[in-house]
Amino acid sequence: MEPVTPLRKQAFGPRDLFVVIAMNILWGLNLIVVKVSVDAISPLTAAFLRQAIVLLVCASALRIVPGKMRELTALGVLSGGAFYIATNLSLSVATNVGALAIAGQLGVPFSLLLTIMVFHERIHAPRIIGISLSLLGVMILVFDPAAAGEGLGLALTALAALIWAICSLIQRLLIGVRVLTIYAWIGLWGTVILGAVAWWREPAAMAALPDLPLHTVVLVSFSAIGSTVLGQGAMAWLLQRHSIGVVTPLTLAAPVISVFTASWYFNTPVTAIMLVGGAMAMLGVAIVTVRTAQAASS
């Protein structure tokens, strides 16, 4: 799929709605699947296996893109390697996955703050309020007794969100490059980096990969194919048909699905403090997302 803008936007129909629902479900369930995978394998080895599957699926699209290799390399190192190291380590030390799902939304305000610093973009009161609400909402989680022991997990998730935000800026420089080609390079660099780090830190887990149960491989494949390839591909497909102002706000259901599904699956509480902090964070993210999408569409 090519992330290009068509000359005429199309009406939002049932097929588009189905794609939006599927995309949010894939992304919403992914955090739970990754947590189970990390616990079943080990954080770095699970990340390596995921990126190896992404590379396998997208390998046919791997090619040199003249004038874009510096950006593709940087994106591959950060998105394929550093992001998954921080994400999987955060899940390995955490028990309250819902709190991490909320903290993960810091990527949106971080992305806007980086845009302001790098591109000197001017913003007005609504997006400043949105950034403040999202940061305050995540800070409230620190005072939640149910998330009292998740300080390291929340910090690693915030680091992953910052890496994601940096990657979002790099992706702005890759407009016109095929989605599958981008993820082929991410998969390649992720496989190389995570493979080396996992062999260094988790040699026993890496050596045990050939003996993994099929259901564990299926879980990792869900993350690699479902969340990464299909989820991101669905986003690119929607952006080909509709404006960013229409599509971007439709992704906000994914973290909500993550929070409540994680609470049910792992039997962890959704406390009043988490609801207040999560609501504030999501409201802030929604404001930033909608206003940024409107600015991009104008």
C-alpha cells in the first residue's frame, strides 16, 4: 500500500467502519498479547521473535530507497530496536498492564512537543491544555495504590512513548515510501539489534526458541502480523481514502480496549484513581489528536 493522498476523498462507508473496528481491536488486544508473550518467553527474545516475523512477512518489499536510507535506518534502529526493548522490559516488570496502556498515550503529546521543538510549529490554547491534561493524567497514576509498584514499568513505558514520538517525526520524512518497505526495514534492523541484545542478555531463552510451544508462537505472530502489519496497513489504507482529521480520532478506542481487557484478563483492578487519571489522559490525547488532525487537514 502506498501512503498517498487521492485526488478525491471517499464517503465513509461500512467497509471503512469494519476496518476501523478491526484496527482498534488489533491494537487494543496487542498489549495483553505482548505481556503474555514476554512472560512466556522473556522480554528481549520475545521482541526479537516478533521482529523476525515482521521481516519474514515484509521481506519481499525490502529494497533500497534512494535518498531515504538514512531515515529508514534511523527508523529501523529506533522503532525496530529501541522501542521494543523499552516496551517489552516495561511489561516484564509490571503487573498492572492497564496503567501502562494509559501511560503509553504520552506518545501523542510527546510527538507534538518534539514537533514544536524541531519544526517550530506554533500551537494555541486547546493543544496546550491537551498536553497538560495528558501529562497530569499519567502523573496521577503514580498515586494509585494499585499501581504503586509500577514506577519502573511506567518510566519505561514513558521512554517507549518518547521513542515512538521521535519515530513519528522520522516517518514524516518517508512520505511516498511503501508501508511494507518501511516495515521491512524496521523488521530487518529490529531483528539484527534485538537478536544481538537477546543473545547477550538472554542466551538460554534464545537457545530455547526452536522448542517454543505453538500457541506461544501464535501469540507473537498476532503481535507481528496483526498489530504491526495489518494494524498499520489498515491505518495507511484509511488515510488513502479519508482525511487525517477523520481517521486519526478513530484510533482512540484502542487504549480503552487495552485497559479494560487487561483488567479482565489479568484480574487487576480498575480503580477510581486510574479511571480519573485515564480519563484526563485520554481527554488530553483526544484534544491534541483532533486539533492536530484539523490543523493538518486545513
